[in-house]
Amino acid sequence: MHGTGAAVLALLAVAAVVATEDAPVLLQPVSSAPADAPERMLILFQGAGVPAADYEATAQAVQRASQLRLWVGIPQFPLAMPDPLLAAQLIEQVQQLAREQGFPGIQNGDCFLAGHSLGGIVAQNTIPADFAGLVLLGAYLPLDGAISLFNFSHPVLTLGGELDGLTRMTRIAEAYGQFLALSVGNSKHMLSKKPVLLIPGVSHSQFCNITVSGDLYPEVPDDVAHKEIGELVAAFLSLQVNTSDFGAYELLVEQNVTTSQLSVGWLHASSIEKTEWCAASQYIMSGLSDPEKEHFRGTCELYTSLKSFEDSKPELQQSPEGWLEATSCVFLSYHTPMDISTFPVSATEVSVKMKSTEAIAEQLGVPAPQEQTCKHINEQAVIVAAQLANPNALTRYTSKGKPLALLQDTTCKTGLSWTLSSLSFSEGDTNCTVSSPALFVATSSRMFPGMHYCKLLSPAKVLEWMLVDSLPHTP
């Protein structure tokens, strides 16, 4: 999690308390489970502030769907706050309880660990080496490092809700992109061992049985959500015990198709955010007609150092092939360098230094059209985002979400004032207004002629607004 998991664990370690006297929840296998089925146990770590008992409905849904004789143990962390220093102790507590109540031979290899939300962060960092697998509910592995999806040593199911307001679907979609990369040439194995799945219409709260503050409102009833969650978790568990369970595999295949449909637009928007949207912005800024664009190319150089970006300047040069090439400069700003599920995944703003409409026309020897604006580019970002949104999400946004209202650019007089400014993104009661800081320097200027700088929306930021942030959240 770019260090986030470690930071959370360190904070929890400082606040660690002694073992709780609260009894865990232990659910014995349901009576409908086949008597000769393999006996296994799922241990579920609660999310922050959610009592263990509020996971019973979800746990029972997994049991009803399972082909195993499945026990479920839900430890009760002190203050309902998952704590890595107590994880091993509480795992042993529920295992011992199962031994006393009818599962005398239980071993670690018979057990799966699951975690919801913060419980998922703790679970991924504390899972015993000999456990059979991990289930993350409204949680995810870091994008890089020793316990990323690429490197995680256990089988792991990452399961998210499309309408999760705390572990946003855009972040689960990023994990799905990693799953796709892992699946090249090995899709069946990866779908069985490291699936990343989204459930349409399901919220963060529906992994438990209470309404969590700051969540999105679900579009499916709780019992339906629990059933879908139960079936997918049960299928994953079954495949770790019986790799030939065709029915379980087919269920994951079907959900993978759904996940692809929910994720593909976001993954494309995310992929073009760093450089391709910068190059596209320069094309828009050129204001050229389609025939004139045949003699023009826009490229972009990405800067990861703000100091280097401040010193950069866009350039125009004639290529050996005969076209005019504009090289723009781009720097992306984010809410936080840490991988925190409640923060947007997309850039807060895309700072782009471009050559002006006027400068490009002069170099090409064509009549100069009206100077384009940053607002023109933002309008195209909204159009692209709407094209990338899946139809249901777009309908949801237009009917329930706060629309974006694009305002005229805010004029900056100097490069310094532009550098210090930020994209205005202001959410009100009925809409969200957007205005780009802009710096235009005419070609007649003796200082840095022919420049047009913008702080822009990206299609990814617009799409994430449509999918998550524009929608009503629970109080």
C-alpha cells in the first residue's frame, strides 16, 4: 500500500491493548453441509468499529453456499479495532473454541483468513504462513512490495462492491488491472488463485450488517448482497480444496466478466492520465482543423519532480518527416502519496505546459483560430469520461450525482502565480464547479512567447467523480 499498511500497523501497535474478554462468534457448519465434505474453517477479522456479531449474516451466507463443512470464527478485537499484535492470539482463540465444539483435529492448513476493510489490512499482514488462503472484503493488497498481488504467497480473493464509498471501486479496478497482467497466458490458474472481483450495486456496509458512515447507498437489498458475497467467497474456498470444482470456477468466470465490464473504462482513463491526456490536450489547444492536424504532432514529457517541472518549457520543432511537433510538459498532483482507500485514485489536477494556439498557427503558416482555453480541454475530458463510463454508472450519475459545472479559466499573470495556483474543484449543494488556472503568453512577448499553461481535469478524475464522489453518501 505504498507504506500505508505498515503505517496503519505501526499506529495500531502503539495503541495495542491486552486481550479482550469479549467472546468471539463461532458458527458451526450448517446442517445442509454434506456429511462427507472436507471440514475447513474461515476466520474473519472485523472492520473498524463493527461488532463481530454484525458479520453473522455474511458468514452464514458463505456457509450456505459452500460445498465444504465450513466453520466460521469471528474474533472480537478490543473496541472493535483490528490489532495486528492480537491477531495470532485471537486466531488461536477461535481455533481452540472449534476444537472444543466439534472440530478437534483443526490445523492451520485447514483455515482461511478473511478481513473486512481495516480487518483486511491486518489480515494480509498477519496471515500465518501455513494458512490455506486469504479473503479481502472491501479491502485490497498494496500495488507494489512484498505483499502486492504479484508477490503475495497465499491464494487471495479480493472482493469489492461497485458502490463502496470507503474502499472505492476505482481502487479495486486498479487491483483488477494487476490481475489482468498476472493472467496473461495463465488465466485459469490466476482466476482460481488470485481473483479480483467487483459486485454491481453492493456497498461497503453490505459486507457486514450495519450502515457505515461515509458509504454509498447500495442498489441491491442486503439479503441479495449477502447471497452474492457468500457464493463468491464459497467458490474461492472450494477451489483451494478441490481444483476440479467446475461449478465454482464457472461462477468466478461469470463474475470476472462482470468485473471487466465495470473496470475497463476506469482502467483506460487511468492509463491515459499520465502522458496521453497531456498530448491530447495539446491537440485540443492547437485549434487546428482536421486537414491541418495532418501536419502536426503532439507529444508530452512527464515530470515527477516539481522543481524540474517548474524549470521546463514546451517546445515546437520541425521533424525530419516534415510535420510540426509540439512537446508539452506535464506534472500530476495527487491527494496523498499513500494508498488510502477513502482518497481518490485519480490525480487532483494535471498541470500542463503547452504551446499556444497562436504559436502553432504561426509555425504552420495557417490563419490563427481563436485561442483555445483550458475550459475547452476540460469539456473534452468530461466527454471522454462519459464515453468510458459503463451505461448503468452513467445513468446513475445523471440521475443521482452532482453534475460538474465548468467555469471560465482563472487568469494568472506570471509563471510563479500559475505554479502556486490549483485547479478549483468546489462541491456545492447542487453541483461541483471547476475552473482552471491559466497562463497565456502571446507570441509578441519578449519573454517566453507563445505559451499556454493549464491546470486541468483528467478524464480519470471526471470518471471517478461520476462513479464515486458525486453520489450521495451515508451520514
